[in-house]
Amino acid sequence: MSTSNLPSASSPTIILANPTQAEKIRTWTYSQPEWGNSLTIPEYLEREEYLLTIPLARDGGITNWILTDGAAAAADGAERPVLASCETLRKRALVRGRDGVVGDVWAYGIASVFTYSEFRGRGYAGKMMELLRRHMAARRRETGEPAFSVLFSDIGKLFYARHGWLPLENTQIEFYVGPNPAEPDASAVTLLRDDDLPALAARDEELIRKDIARPNSADASKTRVAVIPDLDTLQWHFHRQAFICNTAFGREPTVHGALYTSPANGSRVWGLFERNHYGGPERPDKNLLSFLRFVIEDATIPDDELSKAVVGIFRAAEREAKEWSCSKVEIWNPLDRVRKAVEDATEFGSAFVVREDKNLASLNWFGEGATEDVDWFVNERFEWC
């Protein structure tokens, strides 16, 4: 379709639809320069197909969307235009209502919002988000899901906020990887591998259910929500990471985090992380190691022992970052005690950053009350998609 014949974003023939296989491939091909990073077009297409097969995406877990012109689609033999595209991922979540009752719900993560370069500046992405919000709100009324939706904006705060996805807490601690990272104390810190993940994910969910049942300390009337960092959600990150590492390095990581065990009472502190190779082996300055989740099993752990745990886990993370050509380590929205422990450990030279433009965690609440009044619990990197 010639750009001179494109419909207005306000045209009644503009619709939200599910793409055909050919339309998905076309969209992935166009978006590869934006998100392919170190992957070639064939590698990127292979990765996108692969990500449709992993547990979180199976059985309707992922839905691909396009904005198109229904009038063009109705024309015999016409190739309908893909004016914008995105995908939604269905994730297990919890809501603590104003009545104090905690319920299991579904949340939808939105990812890969994209408009072909020749179609930009015409309001199509905004129209797609408007229609997607309407679809979710209607589905919520009809089926009870989704209770809420999350996305991570790379274009600042305003665009998605206009359509109901409001940026909430977006902070991080980051530090650059040193030339010779210190080793963690092997007697207290162990590296986490595939076999460790199921039990830790189950324990984490137990802790979150217990913690979210408590009212917000500042305002007991607030609704509290949390995406659950279950095994499928974690494995989505690790499968994605493995594909990129196998392609770029010819091998995949076997270490997914580190765990500290208290010699006093056996309680644990652990952090799970992933490597993000935006630059591949050739551009380590663009690669980073990101904590997906950080868990303190016993909140009464003394500050000095927590500091020992945090330093040990971050040392393990820094060594993995060095091993995998990552120049920086980051953790999103760290707890105050974790932040203090990292900042007090001068060996890291960390900085506290408030994100203003990229990876802005944003939430749209479809229940009673305003999104501004919702407390987003455990807002960490594992929710990114």
C-alpha cells in the first residue's frame, strides 16, 4: 500500500487483529534492525519462532497483534498493511484488594510495540494501544482477566501514560565491571543452576503471598498487585538468553544466580540474573548483567549479615558479567537495605539512578479505583518482556 493511500488512524476501518504467519515474519524482519542487536535477520527470525515454543508462551500464553486496515483486508487477494504491531504475554499474578483478600489473577505483559518506519508519525501506535486497552478492559468485564497489564517503555513517560499505562517506580543501582572482580566467599555463597530454580521459585512465591497479604505501610487502603516470578517466567528469560549466547558465543550460561546461606539459622538470600548481549562479543560496552529477582528469605536478618550476603552475591554477579563480556551490572528497584549494602561496599563504585526514558515499568489497572492508587509489589526485572 502506498503511503499516500494510508488510512487515518481515526478511520472506522482500522482494526486490531491477529497476524498470519507471513505477517509475523514480515514484522519480525522489519523490527530486526531495532531489536536484533547482535543477531542477523535469519538468527532473529529463528529466535522469535523459538520464543513462541517455550513454556510461558505455550497454550495461549502469547498473543501477537497487528493494527491493520479492515477495508484492505476485505479486498480480494490484497496484502493487508501492518500499520503497527505488538504482543501480549499472559502471566500469573496476585491482587490484594482493599478488603484485604488476596486473589490469584492474570496479568498481561505488553512487548515489542513496533511501527514500520514509513508508517510512523501517523498515530498508528497510539491507535493500537487504545484498541488494545479497550480489548483488555472488555475481556476483564467478560472473563475476569486481565486484572492489570504491565509494559516497559523505551520512549519516555508520556506516550503510554496517555493510554493508561502509568510509569511507577523506576530506579536502579548500577556499577561497571572491574578488571579483576573479587571472588565471593565459597563457604557462604553458592552459584545457582537449573536444578536450583524450581524450589527457589516456589519458595519465592510463598514469601510473596505472605508479604502481599499485609497492607501497604503508607496507606492500608491501597490495592496491591504483583506478578509472580514463577518458573515459567524465569525460564522465559533464561531460554532467550541461552539462544543469544549460543548464537554469539557458541555456548550458554549455566549459572543463573547466587545464594547466601546464614550460618546462624540457615535462612537464605539469593539473586537471579541474566546477561543481555546488546553488543555481542564485539561490543562488550553495550552488554550488561541484570538481576531478575532479589530475595531475602528472613526479613529479620541483621544488617551486617545482610551486607555480607549482598556483597557475596554481587561479587558472583560481577564475575559472571566479566566471564560473559558484560561491562555493567544492574538491579532494578532494590530494597532500601540492599541499596545501602551495595553503596557501602566501595569495591563496586555503584551509582543510584532514576530511569527517565528507558525501561520504564508502567502499569494499567483494570479494576476499581485509579492506577495511581495501586501499589506495585516486587517491581523487578523478571517482569520485563
